[in-house]
Amino acid sequence: MTRKTLRIAAGLAAFAVLASAPGAALAWNNRGHMLVAAVAWGKMSPATRTKVNALLKQNPLYPQWVAGVPAASRPVTAFLKAATWPDIIKGRMCKLNTDPQPTPPNSGDNVWHGAADKICYIDDGSTPPTGPTASRNVGFSDMLLHKYWHYEDLPFATDGGATEPAPGVNAGTQIAAMRDQLRTGSAAQRAYAVPWLIHMAGDIHQPLHATSRFVGGKADHGGNSVKVCTTQTTCTLGSAQSLHSFWDGALGADQDLKVIRTEADKLCNATAVKQKLCDPKTAGAEDVTDPEAWIAGSFDLAKAFAYAAPVGATTSTAFRLDATYRTNAARVARTQVALAGTRLAKLMDASL
């Protein structure tokens, strides 16, 4: 059996674990990321939780995360909130020489030299810039958004046309680098690595964060250029959402932390899931430690389920997703959340 066949078999087998698991659709928006974190929190050792909490206290948003929260609940609350931090900072953008200059002025190094809670972030693009800033970890003084850390778009073409490789700095490279920094880096590097690792582990288990389909030599950027409809009466390009957005929200939108923790417990207490994905004593897909293998599994799932019928190979038409497609998407999402959370817990336990 080839390596590619093994990857496909592993990815589809993981999906099969939850194919008949009960439960409504839940999400890789904030809710989805916090679900991954909740699964991980339930699997990490007490010692790891204590170390993670100490590092999270260095995040500029930590005081906001725990404001009004009872002391006993602050560690888990901060951990779940930290899962959303790399997306939250997108709402605090500044652009050098166009927006009002940051105070104190940026000295050209894209490092913030003022109070941590006043930092704004520079949109350095969706493609990594050349040079060392693209992959660096200098702690929370980094002003760059690093959008390209959220995915690794492995290419494929159904029409046999040309493709382009994924950029060399991506979610896979950064998970590997920050995992090592969590073990041996400076205090600033370790603190910065924690929210990024929580978030990226979730991101790359969303199938469309692992691929870009090429049609006629043009990339769809993880389904962002493909338009789909669900329940709208009229399905047009103007009324549709992107395929990527549909999958990001495949698990719902409720951000109540108590609900999320309850859902995570249910997910990992379901017999099929507990035996295959959430039990640290059971060998299986959750024991794979290579982030590139995680991405390869998501890539296979994207081709098998995200780009399945009725989604066609064009960006000029909106596709209506039928009930079968939506049900399969929800089940894949639940499987991937359980898998991401369990793998994240193992990564944290091994690195701290």
C-alpha cells in the first residue's frame, strides 16, 4: 500500500468512526476552535494545564478573558478563549504609512515598542513575505498578522491542469517550529506559541485549510472562490456563501463556554469516539505527531467530502448543498474536532 493510499485510508477511517455518532451539527469559527480547545483541555495532564495557564497570563488579552470569572474557572476559560486569539487580532489591524502611525512609531522592524495592550497588527498578506519575518517568533511584540500561518494549501487539479505548490511558510511549518519553541524557546517565544498552536491545530483539521483546487490553472484558495447555498430559496452567486465559509461554520455558532465544554465531553464520551479518538491509551490516528501528516489527512478529506457532489468544478455557478452533503460535512467536522483536540493535548503534554 502506498503512502498516499495509507493517508486516504487513515483519513476515511477516522471519518467512519463518527459516521453514525449522534448529535446535531456544532463549528471552526470561534465555536469550533473553542471545541478543539475544550477537548484538549479535558485530555491534558494537570501539570500541563498549570504550565499552559502560566504562559497564557502573558497574553495581552488575558485580563479580558478572565474578567469576572471565578478563580477556579480562569485557566480553562483562558485556554478556550486563547484558541480564538489569532483570528481576533485580525480586527485590530493597522497599516504602516497609510493608517495613523502606531504610537510609538514602528521603527521599521515590525515589532511593537509600546504597551502590549495597545498593539495593532499589520496585514502582511496571505502569502508569506520573503525574509525571516514570515516565520519568526519574537513574542507578543510581533505586529504581523501572519495570515499564512492558518493553512497549508496542498494543490490538486481535477482537470489535469497546472497547479502551484503551497508556500514554504505555512501552518505545518509553524506548528513544528512552535512545538520546538514550546520545549526550548525563550519565555516570550513559549507564551506566543501557545495560542498559535491551539489555533493552528484546529485550523489544519478543517479540510479546506489543507488544500486549494485548481481549475484551468486557477486556484480556488481552499474553496473561497467556490459559491454554495444551503436553505436559500434562490441560489445565485450574489446570495451564496463561499464553500470555505460553509465548512468553517459546519459546527454551529453558539459561543457559550459551558455549552461548548458540555459538547466536547459528549463528543469524547460517545463510545465510538472514545475508543478511537479521545482515549490516550488507545493507539490510532490520534497518535500521529507529524503536522504534515495531519494536513495530508485533511487534504484527503477535502477531496472526498468538501469537493463532493453537488459541488462542481467551476467558480461561475453557485451550488446548492443537499441534505446528504450537509450531514456528511457535519460528521466530518465532529470527527476532525475530536481528533484535533486529542492531538493537541498530546502535543502540549509532550512539549511542556
